[in-house]
Amino acid sequence: MKLVLAIFFVLVGLPAAIAAPTVAISTAARPAPASPLFAAIPAGGFPDRFPYGQCTWWAAYNRHVTWSGNAGDWLVNARVQGVETSALPSLGAIVVYLPGSGYSELGHVAIVIALSSSSYTVSEMNFLGWGEVNTRSVGWPDPRVSGFIPFVGGQQ
């Protein structure tokens, strides 16, 4: 009888012990770590299905994003939906960085918030650390850029 009970507890408890280290990524709404980037952004940002803390979450919070996928796939995924893309930075554009090349193997996205003749400035999340929003200036042209998804009036 003790052997039967021991086998029962092993069979019932083992799957729970194996699954215990599983990490869940929540896409539940979280308070924004910074103010929205543009006045046209609705209170609380745009509806966003990307995991909080990732670069994709911050970009989709500040721009209406209808596509899905990893950051490095955004340019192609937007284009497939008929969204305009560009090789040049513009104010409000989503910049899509190539996977690797100093960024995540899944790519990276940010929002262009300022331009000059030789650089652009972005607001981004998860570049310095998970869930952290920062701004930085990037020299232009930048060979690590896959392309841009421009802001088109009314689209934000």
C-alpha cells in the first residue's frame, strides 16, 4: 500500500515540479513608465497585445500597431498589411532595427522623436533594461536599420 501511495504522489507531483520553473509573460495592461510621446495618443496608450517591458510594447503603446511578430519582423509585417514603409527616418516613425548587430536576436523597435541632418533621436523600451524607457541619439545613416514605418497623418 505504501508503494502504491508513493507511486501515486510521484505521478501527481512530478509534472507540477517539472512545470514550476515555467515563466509566464503577461500582456495585461500596465501603467506606462513614461508619458505618451505625442498629444494624439489616447489616455493609457493604444491597445497593445505585446508583452509589457519589451520594445514592441512601448512602440505599440505610442503608435497604433495592427500587425504582430518580433521586432525584427515589423517592417515586413506592416508592409504586408499595406502600411507604408520607408528607408528614411521621419518624426513619429517606428524604426525597425535588424536582428543581432548590437540588438536582440529578435530585432528592436523604437519611435523617432527628433531629427537632425546627421542623426535622429528615439524613445525606446528595453534597450538599457527590461521595462525601462530611454531616449538616445543615433547617427544617420545607420547600417543596423532595416527601415522605418512612418507616421501618416491620422494614423499615429
